[in-house]
Amino acid sequence: MKVIDIAYPIVITIFPESSLKEAIDILSNNPSGRIVVLKDEKPIGIVSTRDVVASFSEYGTNIYDLKVKDIMSKDLVTVSPNDDVNDVVRIMLMNNIGGIPVVDNNTIVGIFTEREVLKLIASSVFSGLVDSVMSSNIISIGEENTILDAAKLMAMNNVRRLPVFGRDNKLIGIITAADIIKYLAKNKYIGKVLDAGTKNPITINRYYSILNAAKLMIEKRIGTLPVMENQKLIGIVTERDLMYAYINIV
């Protein structure tokens, strides 16, 4: 299957001199979680939710003084429309990226993201349990911490989501990089993690199928599923975990 057959056709672009506040506003409403940076109508970089969160962890609310060129990823990885989907997924995993522009003669014709991989899994006969792919090395945060604390923890550990635990050491929520972006688009003060995150997140057990996990993520428009056993968090399943599952099956 060619990547152009299932790539998301709507690509949001921005210029290097644009303000980071403009990029944050765009990202807060962009399901792909990334904006392609154009110069002279050619793609030269990309700004993702991860880039913004990393900058927020370093600059705090001073990020509103920055421009897109100050934080964009300049080593832009692209693919061609006729590239095979399986090869593209491998490129994404190898480069630790969640989305990749599809470029034809210096013109962007689409973007392929982790979400498209979920759709492939959900539309196929896909065996296996989440127990075999979940991440058990869990980085978490407490409810009294701030969103800046969360951003610093995400940047330090190269993750995009953190389970949130209450004072009684029970899972009460989850905060993601996308949550932080949406918060920053509307607020200029630093609140607590659950001012931005989701309370009482959807959870699954370790015997949940990979196929149903992909379907649930698509249906609920989420990228993370905490895995519970005896009311304790034993792992999380992310879009990235399911990408690895996909590439190991095809």
C-alpha cells in the first residue's frame, strides 16, 4: 500500500518568523499534532507538540516571546507519495517521530501520522494482547504538581503523556503533551496538572486485544490507555506501542 493512499490530506503550514503563540493556537486545534514550516514555499522544518512542550519546560511562559524558527525541528524527514506504508512506519520508529510529511517535488501533498497506523490496525484482522506491547516502565506525576513540572518531566524522559496520581497513590488522571498545548493556547498562568489533563481516564486490562485498543483510541480520540490490574496501574499503551506491534506483524 502506498503512503499517499491513507495519508491525511490536510497539512497545516506556518512560517519561520511566525510567533510561537500563533503555532500554539494552531496546534491546539490540529489533530495531527504538528505544523510544517515553509520558506519560499518549500518545507524546511516542523513544529510538534513535543517541541513546544520541551521549550515550555525550558522557558516557562517566556515561550510566548519566541518565534517558530527558535524551536522548530530543522532535520525534516519526509517521504514520497509512492513509498510503501510499512517502510514509512519503520522510518518513523527509527527517527522517533509521530508524523511525517509526504512531499512530491518539494510540494507537501499529505501527512502520515500515528493515527493512520491505528486506522490500519483497526481495519484489519489483528491478533495479540496489549500485555505484549504495553510500556511497564511508567513515568508518572502527582496531582499537586504544575503543568510546568509535567513539561519538564516529559522533556527529561522523552515522553508525551504522564499518568497523574492522587494523594492516596491512586490513578486519578492523565496529562498529555496535547493537553499542555491546549492549556497554553488559553492561559498564560501556570496551573496544576489536572487543570490541563483528563480526570478519570479510560482504562483497560492487560488481556485487552491490540485490535480493540486501536479501535478505542480512534473512537475516543485519545493516544494513551492506562492498563490496570487489581486497581493498580501496571502499564500504559500508546500509539507508539501499537506502531511497534503493527510493524512486527506485517
